[in-house]
Amino acid sequence: MALSAAGRIPQADPGGSDVVRIGSDGGDAVTTATRDEVLSKVRDVLVDALGVDSEEVTPEATLQGDLGAESIDFLDIVFRLEKAFGIKVNRSELFPEEVLSNPDYVDNGKMTDEGISKLRSAMPHADLSDFEKDPQVERIRDLFTVDAIVNYVEQKLRAA
Amino acid sequence: MRWIWIDKFVEFEPGRRAVAVKNVTRAEEHLHDHLPGFPVMPASLVIEGMAQTAGILVGQARDFRENVILAKIRSASFDDYAVPGDTLAYEARIETLEDHGATTRGVVRRNGEEFGRVDLMFSHVGAAQVSGLPRHNFVFTESFMTLLRSFEPVGDAVRGGGA
């Protein structure tokens, strides 16, 4: 599965061969993980949290539209990511609701340039390229893709 | 009738683990219809029993400052039925406890033998978010606190954090 460069966090190598350090469930032992390994664990998390089939969890799949996540599932996903990767997940980093649902950033059903700019800094793990072409607020939910979660986790593992 | 599906706590380790028991009895009216001639405790009520055990455990861990709302049944599986005369023991353990909520893992034993597993997720809801909603929507009312007070072995420790 090819991953677009735009869908990756800025410092990531688009070749897909980058290696990040990853904690085990216990958080003690440290091994190295490729992006595929991160994706594989994220897939397990989403299969458990959302009751979907593993094949449905493609990098492009959107959490709400494609995988049927409801709002409460986001908290479940946060808890499961923390356990699976031994990282601390800040819910408002992964899903920055204060930007996403701020009426100041909406004009005539579309997100304003200021809002998009805020979103870009708040969600470096999301691919905004398609959204920017037609920033209808109802398309915001499509920013939450499996790829965005993988990017976020990689970002966290690098920082750890 | 208050919606209480546990009879008493038999073990309570604050912030960690609790065990509550429930005696299933033929006097429970719903068993006359579920099912006619074949009384079986509905699995949904077994889950409710675990949710109450785990919910009080989670609430007590933070001194009942937040309302603890059952947000999600992460998984539930049962190997058999519970019928009148059975004693269920709900053992709940806190897996995660954070500002937003908590997750618990649970084992249900029937007459001492494991017969089900129920893993739950709770969401913490502060007073500001529930203002205007009726108080009886939430679990930590007087009748629930009585359950903890009637638990003698660690009663003092638990009472200290009462609502």
C-alpha cells in the first residue's frame, strides 16, 4: 500500500523504511518498529475498539465514515493506544476538538483560512491536502484516518 | 424501585480491585418472563452488575468527585446461564484511571466457578456537564453509598471518601 508523502508527518521519510523506537506493552523493553509494524498494532487497536475486520483497517480508511467510530470510541482508542505502545496519548492532541468545533473558524459552512492554519499546526499528523480544496465542515471528520493515527503514534515514539 | 444489581461488596481494595456478590432469586419479577418456564438472568443484567461493581470502584478511587458513566462495553462473554439459586461474584479490576475516564477488566464467577468476562470503559463527567439533569440519572446516590457503608472489613477507609 503506497503512502502519500503528504499524509505523513513532516519529518518522516516517505520511503517507508524509517525506523522508530517503540515500547512494549509493559513499557520497559524497547525494540525498533517500522511504519508497517506501527500500522499493524494500530490495526489491532482499531479491530478491538471498533469491532471491525482487520481487512477494513486500511491506511486511508476514515474512523467515522469507513469504520463506524462513534464519539465515545475515541476515548477507547486513546486508552488502547496508550496500552499498545506504552505512550501517553493526549486526547486533545490526537483529536484537537477545540479547533475542530470552534465556531470562530467556520464561515458559511466552510472552515476559514485561519481555522485551516490552526488545524495544520494542531494536527500535523493529518493529511489536509484534500480537505483544503473544499473545506466543508462536514468533511472534517474525514481527516481522522488510520494513517493519521499511525503518524501520531510515530511522532510520539520519536519524541520518547 | 432503585436499580441496584449487586447485593453487597465482599472485597474492596481502593483504586485497585473490588468483588461484589449477587444472589439470583426466583422472587425477581423479570425472571417470570425471562424466560417463561425457564428462568434465566438476562446477560444484560449480569453486565449491569459488573458495571455497578466497577463503577463504584472507579468512583471511589477519586473520592466520588466525578460522576462515573458507563461509556462502553468493551467486551462481554458468558459461557453459561445464571439461574435462581446461583450466587454471582463480580470481580472488577481497574486497568486505566485517568482524567477522562477509566477502563476495567472483570471476571464473573457463578458459585465459585468463572463463567463470564466483562471489560468496561467509564467516562468521567464533572458537575458542570450534568447540571440540569436529574440526580437520579447517576449512580452515586444514597442507596448506592449504603452498599459501601454496609461493607465492614474496609468500611472506614471507604467511608472516608463518601459523597
